[in-house]
Amino acid sequence: MNLWEFDYKYNRKLLLKEAEGNGYEPFTDIGNGSDEPFQDWKIKHLDLQGKVIQFYKDSRILVSDADDCPYALEIAKYFVKRTGFMCSPRFYFQKKGFSLPLHRDRGTECSVNFVLGDDPDPIRFKDEELVYTTGLLNTQSLHGVEATKDRYLYKLSFKDNTFDEVMKRLSET
């Protein structure tokens, strides 16, 4: 299983407002080499390595680093308590037209994802495409997204626990 959708009631508009208020640049996954034009540019501009690293840091906002995300922190604390596992909460922004090819996340076994916009783009797996708004994603399965509109995502990354472990805890009443 690549994606397990579940029902979790939350205020999407409030979470989106916190995401939009953080002023970060569009996401690119430098370490995955998922953006070939960017990788080519980086090779030709080694002197700008420091700015590249800063750009990557600015494209994802760790919620604990943000001053104005109390609701996002509340949600993260709920999932830590519910599962008994630590997770890293962060917002991602993918600009319209951004392509994230099939990849496996590094340093994250699975994640609870909240797609915050209206009419979300599908997530692609090797053999299927799925549209979802809230779900547990097996980030060790090949997955990718083509952003046809600006895309905000709130992600709780579980670094030490597998998809099956987290799903089991979340499905317990």
C-alpha cells in the first residue's frame, strides 16, 4: 500500500493561512536530483553553493522554526501523542509548474500529509495516480507530483517508523 487515507477533522483554512504566512521560496529537492535544470545550473555555478543551500532551507519551513504556527504545532503534537512516535512537522510550497519526478524520500520512512489547496493535484506512484487531501504516505514507495497550481503541503515526517507501524497506531481506537 502506498497511501492510506483517513479522516481527521482539522481547520484547513487556518492551516493554509499559517503555511502562506511563512514567506518561503518554491520547493526543489536538491538532494534527490529531481530538478535537472536546477542541477545543471548548480554544476555551472559552484561559487554560489551557499546560496543554493539557503534556497533549499527556505523552500521548506520547519514548523518549530516558525513563530506563527500554533495550529500546525497543535496538530503535530496530536499525532505524536496518538502514535507514540516522534515526527518532524513542516510546510512545503510547490510553485505551479513544478515537477517532482518519482523518488523515495531520504530520511523519512513515511509521512502524514495534508494537501491544503482546493482541487489537489494527484500524487503519482509507479502504477497509479491518486487524489487525496489527508493521508499517510509510504515515502519509501516511488512517488511524485506535477503541480498544475501553487501547492501547499503540511507534512509530518516519521523518520524512524515505517508506514505499517504508523498506520497500525493511527487505526487503533
